[in-house]
Amino acid sequence: MRQRLLNCSAKSTVIDEVLARVLSHYGLGQPETVRLVEDGLVDDNWIVRTGRGRYFLKRHHPVRSDPDRLRAQHALVRRLRAAGFPAPNIRLTLSGDSLLILDGRAYELQDYIDGEAYDPGRSSHLEAAGATLAHYHTLLEGFAPPALCTREALYTPVQLHLYLARLCESWQVEQDSDLASVARQLRLKADRLAVRFAGYEGLPYRVIHGDYWAGNLLFEGDRVVGVLDYDKAAWQPRLAELAEGLVYFSSSRPGHFQHLAYPGFLQWEPFGGFLRAYATVAGLSEAEILTLPDTICLLWFSVSIKRLWQGLRTRYSPGIEDRLQDQPPRRPAEALVALQEVLVLVDWATAHSRQMVEIAQSMVHE
């Protein structure tokens, strides 16, 4: 597991005592070393060594601590592991529960997984990432626990229009003629996207992983040995997650966008490689192939507008939980450039939709 680690010697003895109490519920001995995982921006995470081995301890944020949902996530992980999928092993407490509630906080303990980081320069890693996502979706056919099937769709035209309206209000775009002109173009494109999506139906749903990117994958050579972090697992069209994977694993890095969640356009070689690896394992329906370009466009469009509304930032790391602000910031100096970048990204997706479909069809029919 690769995270930047902070030695917890500077932590208060109160935290140390809490962790010792938590570990006492697992019968794995006293902690010999405890390290805080610095990357944990929502939950609190530690890597713990006892005389029995190394473990990954997670304390869930209060807003993500619904016991029914967490236990459903654990059932998901058990199903995957039973089929040989490289999900982490969640340790049971001495009372036989996968979830520990202590002082009103929810904890889980996993076996630590050794592994290497994703290497974007290795085509074998790209292909393994695509095949592993397909394997995940295949294994979860028919798995639909109620606690994981309550969220609305990730990306919809209705949500896009809502984000766009909020952004325009927050930035007071009508007070600037140049901004207003770009906003009108964006609304028109959102309207056209909504019309096209109205004709799509019958897409297969799964409990998707919800956070499938390189930071949650561990490799041993060319093989994926760990798929981590199931906190965002939810009932969605599997195409939404495939689109996210294609965007992440085939976007140019570095790119030329300075203010968006995404650095650049898709690169066709990794796009085809990831898609081929996925389709070889799971296949794709014709409806999914035809819907793919608009799904990617909607993903780019929605996430970019939403994050501009929440606060202009220069880069976005996938997997970071949204931190909603009570009062989103006022219009920044870079507002016009940022909206123009969204326009360029959406236009690129529209202009290359036929190429995406043709690549997808060729991958499926190989």
C-alpha cells in the first residue's frame, strides 16, 4: 500500500489509547508501531503493526458511518474475495462483526496489502486495470443490497443544469457580457445532451466500485493484487464507471487545461487499450457503445461545472471527497477562461463521439 506516512509519535496519547482500545477488540495483540496515512482526507486511516502482522485501520467519517451501508460494503468485499478478486480481507472483531462501533465512531480493520503503484508507462498495467474493472462488474451481476441501491444516478442532465444554474448565480454571469455569452452556449449544449440522453434506456446496472482510479490499485509485476476503498460503492449503470475509468486512464497528463478537474483530452492508444481489456472480459452491449460518448461528455461537463461552482482549483485528484461550502466563492478572476475551457472540452467530446463509438465497436468485435 503506497501512501505518504506520518509517524504518530507526535500524536496525543489520547489517540494512541483509542487505537489500542480498538485493536483490543480484534485479539491481534498490542500495537508496536502506528502510522497515520496522510492521504486520508475524509476518513482517518492508520497502518498498524502488531506481533501478528500489519493492518490497515480505518475510522469512518461521521457522515459516512451508517452501519447498514458499511456492512453492505463489507458484504460486497466478501463476495469479491470469495470469487478470487483482489479485494482486501476485512478482519472480524472477537464478537464476529466486520464493523466496530466504539464511542460512537465506526472502525474497520483490513489486512495490509503490499504492492506497487500504477505505472502509466506500462501498457500491461493499463490493460490489467481495464480487465480488473470488467472482472469486478462481472462478479457483481445480481448483487443489489438495499443499502447500496439508494443513491441517484451519478451524472444526469438534470443535475448538470442544476450545477450550471448554481454556478451562473454564484458568479453573477449576467453582469458580464462575455461570461453570459459562454454560459448561453453551455446551456444550449446541456439542452442538446439532455435530448440525446432521453433516448437511452436499458443500460445494465451494477453496484459499481465508485472510486476506480490508479490510486486505489496495487500491482505486483503486471498483475493487480489490490483494489482498495469501497466507500463509494453504489447502484449505477456500469457504463458510468467505465466512462470514469476511460477518462482517468487515457487522459493526457500533463494537459493544457488549467482550471478544470481534467487535465486534457483523451489519448486514443490508452483509450483503446483500456477498452479492449474491459470488453474482452465483460463485453459491451450495443446500447452501451452508442451511449459511451455522451456519458463521457456528461461526466466531463457535470464534474467540471460542479467543481467550478464549489471553488476554482487548479487540479483535482480523483477519489477526494467533495467538500461542499456553505457559501461558494464569488466569481474569480479566471472565470471566463475556466468556462471557455469547459466549452472546449465539451466540444471535443462531441466532435470525437463517432471515433469513440468506432473504437468501442472494433474492440468488442475483435
